[in-house]
Amino acid sequence: MALTMLSVVLLVSFPMGVRAEIAQVPGTESSAGGVTDAWLVTRGLIGHGMIGDQSGADLMTPASGVEVSETRQTVDQTGEVLMQVKLWNEMVGDDTVHIEIATLSSTQFEVSFWLFPNHRRGCTMYQWTLYDHRRALQSAFWRNDAPALRLAGAADLPHDLYPDAVPWMAFLRVLDAPRENGEGMLYQQITPYSYVGQDVYAKGTEQITVPAGQFSALKVIAQVDIATVMPNWPHFVMHVVQPVVPKNTLYFQTMPPYRLLKQKGATFVGGPEVTTELIRFYIAGAPPTIVPVPIIPPALVPGAPVAAATLGGSPIPVKRTGHL
């Protein structure tokens, strides 16, 4: 699930549901040229494939061999399931395309992608489309081209800019390193004239359990920097307000590929507190993997004669991983 905007910022300063829906031709800030655009069209991520009558969540499948994660997001207060998301990365030249398919109900789903340059921070391109009964209802497109995005009278935009909606992995990307005490700033454009910054920092490691299993997790905190929202406010006011700004807490696996394991917090203005958890992960196109049950040494079988101990017999249960 993509984090749209933290509620406190919009409650203070912006109306609900604001999206920066700006399409520009590639410029100096965009590494996505004609080849990448053509790949995105062929892949069905931009162009007619996103809004055709035959669009469907089942038609967008990951490339064979890539790792796919599935998450579930629930409302903390009621336990109601808000969405289930299938997400994965694909490589295109020097860029990473992060793709998410979010199922909202039996008839509604969202398809989103973010194009991330591998050699610098920020996002190059983003598109989101909401469908109902396989028919496109809403769509937003954004391309990072700072000179073209800047409007007369507006402040200069950061070069390492992100759109108003970001996937959870973006918070890991902005850290100077995926380790304890890592820190960074995530900048999101929320209107044609403005952006908001979020302070992101890693705060230790924990052992956590989610439906996908038990993991060592890097705890990452994200909080809106109120100074980027109201730069003209007196400093003493911001000093009072900043501590009460809501935070999002994320847990990433401490080892590559640094999977998102869990998230807690609000994801959009006026929305409830939610929890996102990793349900499972698997390799697309791979057959189910069966880990064999270890052979019990005869010495441990009731009534069997005593024999020498068998080396290497560990109590690993049978585990199956799904496939597409």
C-alpha cells in the first residue's frame, strides 16, 4: 500500500484528496527516455493498456524469476481488511520499476508503479489507476522534471523529489544506509506549488513476527517536518507543534532484499490507524518448494534398536511457498 500523505499536514494546510497530476516531457531530471517509456507501454503500465476495457488485476503479472511480496492492511480499531497488495520490482536499464497491485474489494483494485533511478535518490515517474469492474475510474500521472514542474511564483522543488504517493520502500531508499542510526529526508510534491518533507530515521532492530514468519527487523520512523509545510510559521510555534505530529513506524528485514515486514500508522488524511503486514513472499513462475521433513534417526523411534547418532538432522517443518 502506498503512503499518500500524513494526516496532520493536510489537516493543517491542504484540502483532502489533493494529487499532483502533472504530465511533462522528459527533461534533465528524468532518466526515463523513449526506450523506458516504450517498455512501460509494452508492459501495460502506461498508455491504453491501463484504461482498456480488458484491464484487470489478473492481467498484470510479475516477470518470471522476480521475488513477489504480498501484504495485508487492516484497521487497528476494528480488524477490518482494507486491502491486500501484491508488489515486486523489475529492472529496466539503470532503473528499478516498483509495481503494486492492490485489491480493495471484490470489484475494485488499484495498479501503481514507481520508476526509481538506481544511481541517485528520488523518483523519476509514477502512475496510479483505480478500477471498478475492470473499468478505470481515476488515474494520476507524475514525472519528475524539476525545471518543468516549477511554476511561476512557486518555490524551487528538490531534485530528489517523490510524488504525493510513495511505496513503503521509498522510506528505505532515502536512508544514507539501511542500518541502525541511518537517516534521511523524503520530499513529496503535494500540490503544483509545494512539497512536504518527512524526516526518516532508523531506530534500532527488533525481532518481530508477521504472517510470513519471524524476522530480525530494522525499525524506521517517518514524521512530517512541519517546517516544510509552514515555512513562515514562527519557530516557537513549530517547536511546539512538531512533537505532536503523527508518525509512521515501519519494519524492514535487516538483510537483503530488505523486505517490508510491517507498518503502523495513518496512511492518508482523515484515515484510520492501520497495520500492514507481510503475508508471504515467493519467486514468480517457480513451482512450489517443499522442504523435506528430516529423517528421524532410528534411535529416536520407539522400539527401534539403539544406533549411532545421525548428523545433520534438524527439526525443519514442511513448508510450501506458492507460485503464480
